[in-house]
Amino acid sequence: MDSRGHIEISAIVPVGERQSDPTRLYEQYKAGLEQTGQPYEFIYVMDGDRSDYLAALEALSARGEPLTIVVLTRSFGEATAVGAGFEQARGERIMTLPAHAQIGPEGIALLLEQLQTSDLAIGRRWPRVGGLFERARRALFHGLLSRVTHLMFHDLGCSARAMTRRVLEEIELYGDQQRFLPVLADRQGFRVSEVNVPQSEEDRNSRVYGPKSYAQGFLDIFTVFFLVRFTKKPLRFFGMIGVTTFGIGVLAQLVMIVQRLFLSVPLADRPAFLIATLLIVLGLQVFAIGLLGELIIFVHAGQTKDYQVDRVIQFPRDESAQQIAPGSRLPAA
């Protein structure tokens, strides 16, 4: 494979904490890409100090394998690593593959084939091996995500994806958003498909997650919920909270004022009156945040695009028809 010629497929492999044997995994991925019959390249991104993995990749590169190795100064996260790899990618079709075994090599061709009808194809390891607790955890995560985004996916933990180049050109990833790339792509108007791919024989060990991981997962879902539902209409989010808070405060104060006027209940030494006042002020502030968000969106709306054009169909021009210059009037009858 001549890496200096035309490249059709760029496979980006971000290398983080979870790793499999680099040489063995590379051979599996290479076998999968060879099945496509298209010219390809590998782009490995070292997300932090991965000296042992880097040494193995340098050995592969020395024997002529089509590798590009990007070494980051420190660990920035998988989303940043994918972005750094994309900057080096030359292919029109982009793949992201994990540095640890997740799918069988035959799944690569399945994902790329799906790009004939989709902009983004994500892998779903199926049939999936796992215990009852692991299945319940996955079902809870994806079920909650489905409730807040109205999109149903089954294996967002699978890092094997194939996409057209413009997906990563249009979507800016940061933090841990690479896991929610299908959700963000759907919001942007891209066609997203989930493809059943065989699970790797080496991907059989159940991981034990601590409370921190679950808390981060919940916050990530909330972040995606806000990005998908309210980034274009922030007043709907902040306004609803602000109006509700303001309404509770006003109602509570009205009740206490009525009690003071007609039931002779004193307002002094009533913490509830102070709390109601604070709720009114807080509601106004949250509502004002929503208005500021709407103002920012309005000012920058012309610089953003939240849609994708599938195709433009133009009817053949009638060359004999009279050409009308822009801004001119039609001749009088």
C-alpha cells in the first residue's frame, strides 16, 4: 500500500488508557480495510505519554506500513485526539477505531458499506456478550438518552464508526462528546445509521465502573440534552425555569400578604417571606439569562449552519429564454 498516493479511507485510532496489543490489533484492522479494496491510511494519535505503544507503532512504520503518528503533549481526551487525527486525514471517508479490541475486522467493511446511504455509521456489537448487570446498565443509559433526545441507539460505547468527511468538518468535538457524535450529527441534519458488527473475541471482560463514572455519564447526558434541545432556543430552557421560580415566589408572597391583610398574621419573623422574595429575584435573573442567550444566538445566527443539503435538483435551462439580470424588471407586456 503506497501511503503517498490517493487515499480514500482514513482510519483514526486515538490511543488512551485502554489498549490492546498494538501489532495484533493493527493487523486485524488492516485485514478489515484490505477487504474494501480501497486505498487507506492509519492515523494513530497518542493521547498522552504512551511510550510502549508508540515504540510498537514506530516499528510498524519502519517496515513500510501506511502510518501517521500524532503525539500530543499530554492527555486531552478522546474527542481532542480524534480532532487532531482528522487534521492529518486525507481520505474522503473517515473511520474512528478504538485502541483496544471491540469489533471483529469484518465489521469495518460493514460500516463503510453503510455510507452508501448514510453520512455516519456507528457500530453496534451484536450479539453482545455481557452479564445481567452490564446489560441493565447499558439499557438504563441508552433508555435515558432516548428519553431526552428522542433517538434510540444501543451501543454508544462502541468507538468503531465510519463517516463522510463533512461530518467532522461540520461538528466540533470537545470534552467527552465523541461518544455522543451520532446524536450531534443527527441534530445537524446528517443521516445516521446503526450497524450490527461482530464483537471481538478479546472484548469479553466486563469493566467495573466507580460512582464517578456514573455521575459523569449523567452529566454528559444532561449536556447533550441541552445541546440538542436548547442551543438554538435558550429562552425555552432558562425561561421555563425562571417563570416557574418567579411564579412560586409571587404566589407565596400573595398568600402571606392576604394573611397579613385579612387574618392579621404578621410578616415579621417569617423566613418564608424572605425565601419568596429570593425566589422572585432568582426567577428574574434566570429569565434574563435566557434573554441574553437569545440575543447571542440572534447576533451569531448568520455564522452558524444547523442543516445539511442532501441534493440540489436543477431543471435544464432554456437557452432561448430571455436572460433577466438580477435586480432588473421584466419587460412590459
